[in-house]
Amino acid sequence: MTTTATPETPATPAARPRHTGRFARLLDAAAPRSTVLMIVGGVLTLVGAYLPWVTFVLNEGPYPEKATLNFFVDPFGVTGFRLHLVILGLAAIVVAALRRIPARHRIVRGLGIGATVVALINGLWITVEGGGLGAITASEGTIAFGSIVALVGGLVTVLGASAGGLERKPVWTWTLPWWVEWILLVVLFVIVLLLVAAVLTSGGQGGVVNPYAGVVFLSLLAALGGAFAALNASGLLTWVSAVSERHRTFSVIVLLIVALLLPLTSAGTEYWMTVASNIGVYAATAIGLNIVVGLAGLLDLGYVAFLGIGAFVAANLSGAAASQIGIHLPFVLVMIISSVVAGMFGAIVGSPTLRVRGDYLAIVTLAFGEIFVRSAQNNIGGLTGGANAIPNIPAVGVGDFKFSDSVVIGSLRLPSGVLYYFLIVLLVAAVMLVFAHLKNSRLGRAWIAIREDEDAASAMGIRTGPIKILAFLIGAMLAGLAGAFFAHKTAVVAYDSFRFLESVTLLAAVILGGMGTIPGAVLGASILFVLPEKLREFSDYRLLLFGLALVLIMRFRPQGIVPDRHRKAELTDPDVEDVAKEGPGPLPTRVEP
Amino acid sequence: MSENPQTADGTPTDGTTTDGTTTDGTSAAAEAVVEVEAPPEEVTAELAEDMHIATGTREPILVSSGVTMQFGGLRALSDVNLSLHEGEIIGLIGPNGAGKTTFFNCLTGLYTPTSGQVTLRGRAMPQDPARVTEAGVARTFQNIRLFPSMTATENVLVGRHVRMKQGPISSLLHGPRFRRSEAEAAERAEKLLAFVGLTRFSDELARNLPYGDQRRLEIARALATDPSVLLLDEPTAGMNAQETEATRQLIFAIRDLGVSVVVIEHDTKFIFTLCDRVLVLVQGELLVEGSPDEVRGDPRVVEAYLGAPPEEVSAQLQTGGAADGAGTAEGKSE
């Protein structure tokens, strides 16, 4: 067992790096006391977590449960975001105090950013919901400075960590016996499963009756983002991914099994199974789009039309009463036909790529998306049902057995919709396999070469025209597959599921997650399609928040959450590398080598 | 440095003496100024075997006859004739705007000549860059055009594209034949990177490579298409003396693989010490064609480059031609 860690910068004041940039003076002043600042920040975060946060009980009920004045009834029972703050604060104090931990400042900075964003999100929400600053400061004799103290704590932590000089991420080269690594991977994947279930269900089902859903979800994301950034800074994440790379096949199998076990967690209700299935549909579509945009570099602004084409084809072949074609084909056959039809349209839409490039192609695809929606809305050929949609699409099934039924195995009762969930997990896995295999082939290299420099690619003997059309065709086929599933799962296919906004969201999912990577597309699709579920109460501001989040991500992490190996190297500025995913970034610092 | 024993003597213009002097002068100068690593011999031998380019005939491979290119009212090329024989290195020089790159673009199918014809081994050249490459003509670009976000190995693998046969289905299934062809391509890429001396950068992104190495990678990528003709557009632009010398050795080694080479270059010293034959293009017309010595001594060339020839310059050029080695060394130390 060997350990290699890059040597930490000496902590003597003389050797301290000088800062440059806008906050240089502040950071230089803070530098000699960085450790103290980090600890003070952590303590403030803790104190903030234990102070009351709201001066009155909100209309929809107390928020958060014990953060109002009745807090003193139960002093140690922090839950929810205050528990997250306590954990982040304690971790910051411990790491700051242990001088021997490599990349200590970088880790603490991640924790600090997490705490800052959690305090900011909750404070802002209470302010908005409570009708002004009075909600989080003092009003009618009651005092509640919790959010402000926690916010200051988080910022001080970040300041201390940044001032102390950010170290390079250490590299760990431990190798354990293979069975230990297997067990480790299984444990980690199960933890990931539980986290996914927790994130998915956090705040519960959004809606008018549950206005807390969105903010609880965002707050949990921020806390996890901070913890994730800290883990990443410690180099452990890189090590774990190296381990899983060593046991690639094993990891893939375990991951698939773990994904199939989601119904056994807290997410095992009909509602969450439906949400998870929808995420799966969009994840599969996003991976298809990733071929067109991420690999071949062709901007497609009307991509959701292919999902729609797949869905309408499946609806018409499903034997639904409203369908124009009164035949009922087996689901597998329907999927294949949907996929082929969508692929044909993909090739048609892709054909202008022979002549137009870049922005002009984007306009062509945008127009195609609009043509599709308008045609569907006007029920052209009677194939789409127009405003009436195509309802009552029968569930997938064999004989009397329906996929929409709940499953009872002995004493274990799985919610209805669980079979659809299993189906979409397998479908997404298959789509991932297609993507991975194509990416690492002659075809994938040709796509990337076209993205990089089309003229040079054709000078290398790549027939760019057919290969670009092939990207559109394969991408559309994957979307068509997802569309066939979507039609049967939701039982209703209406034109308004495939509007421009959905195309943009899919594109955003690909860019947000990281262009050209599988986990990126899945993660992006998950976040972007869970958010609307959670933020129903804020549906008026949804697009605003959405746009804001995208701007911030493009500013602080242009390579996406899970960057492609190549794009990472291209876009990474060493200082921006580990910034957490949400919220404002740290004070910009630049450490001289 | 690579052995360069047999000179390409299938052409009417170059005599053995000329060539001998040139090469000797080069190596002397190189040893005097800098140590330059040439491609390792065993790699060259293996590659030559893999690529199967040399046919042993002395037939002209690439022939352009009466190529004329008209852009609106501008005549960029008029009646340019060229015949490239197997194993030959031809230099194309001329002042800026003389039509050198236009001529390259005509040769590689990027432009369709207004009149005239380009043939490769007796067949008309296809009018599509991808098909031209497939037919066996590869090129590099004046301003480097690598795939910046791909690694050096991946760049070379893209060059293999045209010689690999996997279709979409086989790419999807990753069957045994797919794996075999991938392994072969990877092996070839490794050899080519060794050939141009970039093994240590194989996993580095192209954009991160030093400038000179990017040019070498571009050459490796072009060689990956198994070309019988390689067109190099200013391969030493922006290079220092040492890198230029290394490039010269590399081009000799490429010739030894059996690839015929056409080089565009501004650096006349580089051209005169490298090429078997030199063509001077001025205002779209072929001004002079001949061995380096003939071209160097030609007063029309001096005039084209410098305007009306003052006695001094002309004389200097003449003496430079005579005392070849010294002249080259001087040029290098600049």
C-alpha cells in the first residue's frame, strides 16, 4: 500500500503565497490567520444552525419545524437543512484544526461554499415567504438571526480557506486486495443509491399544499454539492473513480443492480416511480442528443421532436381508441418501429448539414421543432389527436398481466409503476452502452473530429456529410425509443409535451451535465426534470431560476458537472476547477506557483 | 540521422553530383550546429513494410497538366504543369500570393481547376477532399489544423479512419473483428508517433503540444492515411533552426518510406537542401523548374523575390550557392 500526496505548501507566514485579483488585499490581510478564520467560520455556522431562523410561524405551517421560537423546547433536535449546516460546520472545524490533512484549505473551502449556499437559499426563501427582512431578523419582539449568522459563518470559512492558499489536489495511489475494493465499491454504490433516494424524495411532492418541497430540495442539493466538492478536493473521489475503473465490468453490473433496487428505498412509492421513469425518458433522450451536440458538435434546437415522433408512432400502433391506425402490435415491435421512424426523420432533419453549418443549422433544427409541434397541434393526418391528444394508450403487458400493476412477491409489495421503472432502467442502460460503444469507435472519432475542425476532418478522408447525418439518425433513433416508452408509461401523448422549452431543457441538461459524457447527461436530465416537480409553487419563476442557474454554471464550471476528459482539460482553469455546482463562487483568488 | 543513400534519380533534372553535395552539405551543417534526432531506423523499416507504398516503378504518380484557376476576374493559376515521380521530393517556392496554396487546393480537391487536369497514377483526381485522401494524397495545412481537444494518439487514429472498415453496426457491437481493427490502428498510431518522435506526448491533448511538435503531429496524422503523395504546406513556418533541421530529416525519412513529397516553403535554404527538384511559382505562373542549383542561380528567381536585382544581392546569392555548407550554417545561426 503506497501513498503519494503532493507536498503541502509550508504553513510558515514567510512562504505564504501572495494573492492577486480583486480581493487580493482582503485575502492578504486574512492570510496569517487563515486557520483561525476557518475555525471561527465553522463555529459561526454551528451557532447559526442553532439560532432561530424565522420570527413567526409561516402561513403554511412552521418552517423549518423546530427553527421558530419553540426551538428551546427541543434544543438538540436539529433536522433538515440545519442538520446539514451542523455537519458542514463541524467538518470544517475538524479539517481546519488538523494541519496534517493534505489540501486542507481546498476541502474547507468546499464545505464553506456548501454552508454559504444552504444559508443563502433558506434565508432568501424565508425572506420572500415572510414578506421582507423582518422574517429573518427581528419583528414584534422576537429575534431570529440564524440565517444571517450561518451565512456569515459560511463566508468567513470560505475567506479563511481561500486566504490560506489553495493546495493542489492530492493524488492517492492505494491499491487494496481485489475483494476489499469490490466490497468498498458495493458499499459506496449503495450509499449513492440512498443519497439518490433521499434527494429525490426530499421535501416530498411539490405543489400548492407543500410549498417547502423546492427549497428543501435545493438546500439538500447545495449541502451535498459542498460535501462533494470537499471530497473531491481531498482527492478521494478521484481515487474511488480510479478503483471503479480498475473493476469496470463489476462496477457497471453493481450500478445496474443498485439502480434496480431504488423501489426498495424511501422512493418506492407510485409517485416517485413515475418521477424516476420520466427522468429515465429524458436521460435516454439527453444521451441521444449528446451524440449530436456533444460528439458531433451539431447544435440541435428542435430535438424533442424526435421524442414526440417516437411517442406518437407508438400511440398510433398501441391500439388506443383515438389512434388512426387500429392495430395493436407487441411493445417490442412498437419500440423498433418508433425508433426507425424517428431515425428517418432524424436523417431528413440532418440532411441540411450537408450545406449549412453552425448557427444556420441551429435555425433549421429550431424550425423543424416548431413545424412538428404545430403539425401535432393541428392534428395533421389525424395522427396526433391535436388538442385532444391521444388518450388511453393501453399499458404494456402480456395477456392479463399489465406493467402498470403493482407487484407482490411474498410479503414484499412493490408499488405500481415499478415494472415501468425497471424497463426504463434497462432502456437507459442500453442507450448508455450504445453511446459508449459508438464514442470509442471509428465513427465516434470521426464525429469528434468533425466537431473540432470539419475541413481538417474531410482532409483526413472522413466523408463528413454521411457521418453527420448518421449522428442525427442515431440520436433520433434513441429519442424515438424513449418516446415509445413514454407513450405507454404516461398513457396520454399530447403535443404540448414536445415544445421548444423541452428542447432547450434537454440541451441545457447536456451542457449542464457535461458535453460528451454519459453521467453528465443523466445527471443534467435528472436535475432539470426533477426541479420542475419540486418547484411547482414557483412555476412563475421557474424559468428565471433556471436561467440564473445556467448562467452561474457557465461562469464557474463551463465544462459541466461531469466533464469529458478532453473538455475538462480544455476549459479548466485550475482555480475554478473545484467550485461547487450551485450558487455564487468563492472569492476569486489566484495562487502563484 | 536517417541514411539517405539512394537519391531519387528517376527525374531528368537532378544529377547525382547535385544531390550528393546537397545532402552532404546538410548533414555537415546539422552536425555543426545542433544535434537532431532522426526517426529511429527500425520504426521506419516497420512502417515502410506496413504502408506498402513503394511500387519500385519510376512512373510519375501525381501529374498536373495545364491547371488554371480563375476566381472571378483574378487568375490565381495559369497553366501549371507538374509531374511528381515516386520517391521524389519537390519544392514549390514563390513570393506571397503566387498561388502556391491555391495550387495545393487544386491538387487535393478543395478547388476544382477552371481548366486543366490533375491525375493520380493516370486517373483523374476526384473533386472531394475525402476521396482524394482515400486515393492516396494527404496534406498538412499552412496554419496548423489539428483536432485540438483530442490526444495525439486520437489525432493519428482519425487519420486511420479512411483505411479502417468498421461500419456503424460493427462500431455498435464491438465484436472481435472490431477489436482487431482497433488494435491494428492503435499499433500503427504508436509507430507513427514514434516515427515523428512524439511517443512521450501520445496521451497529451494536441492543443498542449509545443508548436513544432504540433506540426510533426500533423505530419503523423497525414501519414496515417497511407498516402502515396504527401503535400506539406509550409512545414517549417515559425520554427527555429534546430526544429527546421529535424523537419528536414523527417521529410527524408518520409521519402524513405516510399512516399513522394511536395513541399511549399518560404525558406529557400530549406527547400534547396531538401528537394530533388524545385518549382518557382510567380503570379500564378510556373517561372522556373529545375534542380536546386539551377533554380538558385537563375536571375529570374532573384528578380521575382527581390524586384530588380542589385548587383550585390545577386552576387551574394551566387556565392552562397557555391559555398553551400557555409551558407546553410550561417542561415541556421540566425
